[in-house]
Amino acid sequence: MRKIININRKWAFTKQANEAPASMPEKWDFVNLPHSWNAIDGQDGGNDYYRGTCWYAKEIDMEEIPKADRYYLEIKGANSSAEVYLNGKKSATHHGGYSTWRVDITDEMTDKPFIVISVDNSANETVYPQMADFTFYGGLYRDVNIIAVSESHFDLDYYGGPGLAVTPEIKGENAEITVEAYLTNAKENQQLIYTVKDADDNAVAQVKTSAGETKAVLNIDDVHLWNGRKDPYLYTAEILLVEGDTILDNVSARFGCRTFKIDPEKGFFLNGESYPLRGVSRHQDRWGFGNALLPEHHEEDIDLICEVGATTIRLAHYQHDQYFYDLCDEKGLVIWAEIPYISKHMPTGRENTISQMKELVIQNYNHACIVVWGLSNEITMSGSDPDLLENHRILNDMVHELDKTRLTTIACVSMCDMHDEYVQIPDVVSYNHYFGWYGGDTDMNGPWFDKFHKEFPSIPIGMSEYGCEALNWHTSDPKQGDYTEEYQAYYHEELIKQLFTREYIWATHVWNMFDFGADARSEGGENGQNHKGLVTFDRKYKKDSFYAYKAWLSDDPFVHICGKRYVDRVEDVTKVTVYSNLPAVELFANGKSLGVKESAEHFFYFDVPNSGETVLVAKAGEFSDESSLRKVDTFNEDYRLKEKGAILNWFDVTAPEGYFSLNDKLSDIVMNPAGAQLFKSLMGKIMTNMSSGDMAGFQLSEEMMKMLGGFTVLRMTSLMGTAGVEMTKEQLLAINAQLNQIKK
């Protein structure tokens, strides 16, 4: 039988080498896997994290390796391109940083085989991703194993797959399970034993065939369905390769028996019943580790996602660790899985999209949790073209050939015209919209979906990204772009009410469950991160918006007072929000009841007298929560956003009463003829740059213009860097001086 030997410990590592060493180096550092060389510099801002080739080396002690006919090196994640050298000879190359791949190393397994792996995350034009709003952490950041097998064994060469594919089909109260084996060097006198076991490890079906019959059909009577969060029941399919009484090799996979459909009018159905998909997106990295996660990190993430009450996760923007898919199976989360075909279409990258998609589907085919394969994300950011469309048709057709049981989808960038040919390619569609954060207003979200649904009633439409950033900044007057926890809470309250009440929206995925590393970012006062998470990067703090979702999605009763980090307040009467999934909440201030509120929307608002020190207690049924307030005469500046390295902060802007400034919304400014002329000049600079750079082909649609109207001038100019337009402090102050001359 096969043996899997983990070899994570004590690899020599360096950034300095130019070629593979012939023997174990003496002056390299030692690291244990999983490891990323960008765990710190990929999260601290400046867009200066190391992107290049690094080297890992290890000498294998054969006394620790069981004797076998063949040996494979298994690498579960090397970002983003890697080469394997065995005893000084280059043996394999792999392009794609998020999937499992293997190398047959049998011929080099001498007394002390010497393994060198070079890993390269530098920029290129052939391997995805190359442009995206997250850090491309380099490293051997998942497990590395040696697999010892007999000469006849289940396949280890086919796109990193598990050696078997399990396809359940529900037939009334029963299920028909087709199990296909993939074999290497099978012999005529060998046999296959197919077994299906229930969750208690009892065999419920078994078939024995010759090794030449690599497909078997087994039946489960009175099948126990995999039913999402309610009942994520899993069976196990096991195949033994035997010769006489000897087991030569074995593989197994857990699987679930379920049906699903996505209806353009009624949304998602699981096992014939409506099952709204309301959940989050997840990036896999975390503070101080990058992508080099341990099992307990994955477990903490899944527990937090379950606590918020999510029924679905979009695993963005790449293949995640197999262990996390396993956890999703176990917990009953419905999954969108995708490849990193993102932001920038590269005509020279087509083969890489094909290979990464094959790896994603083949390696994850058996997971009950997965229902859709994502072809791309925001790939039309620079417009659509024939090569991009052909690439998507190839991927879409290939996925349907590889997997006839699931659907395909895409995540469209907000400005992508809903009539674009690209939108018609996959089975279902979702959009990334940030109305209310990147311009526009929160109330634009629902009507946009109504418009799409009216024009394309047969296309299921979902919301693949929406969110806004929040750090430890606070205000009693939240506004778009202020990065306060209060605005994020308000934003999500509004989005929840609009999205969750439209049953035709097949899935919604908050961007993001957790803050994540994006080294190019310099927003919100803490550079190097995207702070749209409902939970902080280190997983230590659940922002108030976390509890807004918990109030709508979780069945576990609770009550939560918002604004616990916003203690000092200047107003005599302050607004306090309470979230609960119980029907009524009573709030007490220093023991005095402020009344009982009821809300079908789970959001409860109280006006609280603010003087001296106040202890607040919220009660809902048996549950309570506590916080405190303190009356102050002047606003606590520790609560006010201070941009780290910002060219200009909003509170530094001169804003005479009755005149415009950089702090005014574009929608208000363009209503004035002089203001409209100034705005036209600014947009001219942006569009000129777009037409000559990566944004060539980008057009300002009517929806995009509405979005821009929600920006203040200062905020728009701060985000212009993404289009390659940099403005100095002097230029901004000059624009402000012009605005100060225009009467409102």
C-alpha cells in the first residue's frame, strides 16, 4: 500500500543563488514548510515586496523512507512557477502557484537524494495572476511529501488528481454511485475492489472487478443526502488495487449525495428545496504568515464563517488548500471555486488558464461542496476583445467536458456592460459592485439587479463582490470613504436589505470575510492591506458588520451592541445600534431602560443620553451584551482617519462656507457649470492615461458615471493611482483653490 511521508522540516533556503547547487549548501538559512518569503514585506505597503526566484534544498535520509517500487515528490503549493532538481539534474517545471503537482523521482532515489526546488513569483506575461488587488506571496507555502507506491498504482501523474472520480446520481430514495479509477501499470492478474462506506465507516456497497474495468457502479439504498449546513452527510468511496491477497495500492475520497439547481427567478435550490446562498468570499492569507497556513488557521477561518451564518463561500481568486475544501464538505458550505484568471487578459497566457483550470477541476471533482467553477474575475477591466472571448469559450467548453454535473460562472467587473458578449458565455453570472464605496450610493445596488433581471430574465444573476473598508476609526456621522467602522456597518445594513430580499439573486458573497494582504494599497491609514473584511487580518476582532450578517443568517441567538471601540462622544444624545436575530431588544443606560425596540430587519436603533460615564446593557430574551460611553467636550482625534503617507488628508483641505472644495461630491460639483468644466478637465487626464496604458479600451458607461458622482474629488484623485495618474500635494491644493472660488 502507498505511504505518504511528509518532508516539511528543515529545508535550506536562500534568495541569493543563481543556480541549483550540486550539494547541500552550508550558508543558506533553514526554514520549515509551509514557508513564504513575503510573509512580512507582502503586507506592509509600498508595493515593494520581493518578487523573484528563491531556492529550497533538502537532503533525504533514505532510512526514513519505506522501500517501494516508485517514488513521487508531491508539492501542494509553490507560487507561482517552480523547477525541481534531483541530484543536480532538472527534472520538472510547473506553472501555477495554487495547485498540487507531482514529479516521479524514482530514478534519483539514491542513498542520499538531494532535492532542490526553485520558486519564482516574478512578473511575466504567461502565468496568472499578474495584476490583481492582492499580494502574490512567493514560497513553498503548503505541504511537500514523498509518496511511495508499488509499480502498479493509482495514477499520480494526471494533473495532480486523487486517482479516482466519484459521481453520485440521485434516483428517488436511492443513489447510483459511479466510481472511476485511474491506474498506472496495471496487470492482467490484478483486481479492483470498490467500496462505499457510510459516515460510521460501515460498508454499504461493494463491487470487485478486474483491473481492466476501471469504472464501477454501486448503489446506495435509502440514501442520506448531503444537505448543506443543515446536514452535511458524507460517504467515502475507497478503491483497493489487489493482486491475490496483497493490497498493492489504495485511494479514497469522501463525497456527498445531493442535487442542486440555479433558477433565474427563485435562486439556488439544494435537494429540491430553496436554499438561499448568502455568504462571503475568502482570501487564504493572514497577518504574519502570508499564504503559509497551518491546519489550525483553516479551522479558525471555517469556524468564523460558520459563526456568521454563511451558507456559501466564494474561494477567491485561486485554488485553495485541499484541507479547506475538506472542511467545507464537513460543514456544509456551498462553494464557488475559481482560477486566478483575473483583471488583465494576457494573450500569451491562454495555455496557463487551461492548465490551471484542468488542475482545479480534476483535483476537486469529488468535493460535494463545490457547485460552480469560476472562469475568471474582472477580466474585462480593460475591455473585451475577440481573444478574451475565445479564451473563455475554450475554458467553458472544457469545464463542461471535464465535469458534466456542475455549472460555470464568472465575476464581472462593475463597469462591464451587461450586454457584453462575455456575459453570455457561462451558465450563471455574478457582478462585483461597490456602489456606496467606490462612488455611487448604496441604493443603486438593488435597482441595478432589477434592471439586469428584467433585461435577461433567463440568466441567473448574483453578487460576487460588495463591501467597504473599515479600520479602528469612528464617527457619529458616517460618510462614504471615511473608513470608519460605523460607515461599514451602515453600508452592510443597506446592502443586506437590498440583496437578501431579492430571491432571484442566486448568490451573494461579501468582499471579504477577512482583511487581506495587498502590498500595493495605501488606504485607510494602514498600508499594505485591503480592509474590507468583516474580521481583521489577524482574526482577533469581529467588526460590527460581522454581527449585522450574523443577525440575518445565524440561528444561534445573540445580541450585540455596536460601537464598542467608539467610547468618547461629543454629542448630548448619541445614536447606538444593536444587532440581534431575536425579535425584540431592550437597551439600558446605567440601569435605566431606554425602551424596547422591535425590528423585522434585525437592526435596532436607540437614542442614548450622553453625559458622564454610561454603561449600556442590551437584552434580548436570555441574552445580553454590554458596552460603555463617555461624554467629552472635543472629538477624540484618535478616532479620526489619518492616512499613512497620504498626499493630502481631508481635514487639511480648506473649505470656505458656501463654496466647493475637494471634500465635495462630484455629483454636486458638476451641477454647477464652472464645476462641470473643472471635472471635465480632471477626467480628460484620466482617460488620456487609460488610452495609452493597461486600461486601453475602457469606457465610461452611464453606470460608471453614476458611481463617480458619489466620490468626493479628493477621494477620486486618491484612487486615480490605479489608472496610473499620480497627483502631487501642490496640484491637489491648486484644484482646491479653484473649487474654493465656485459658489454652491
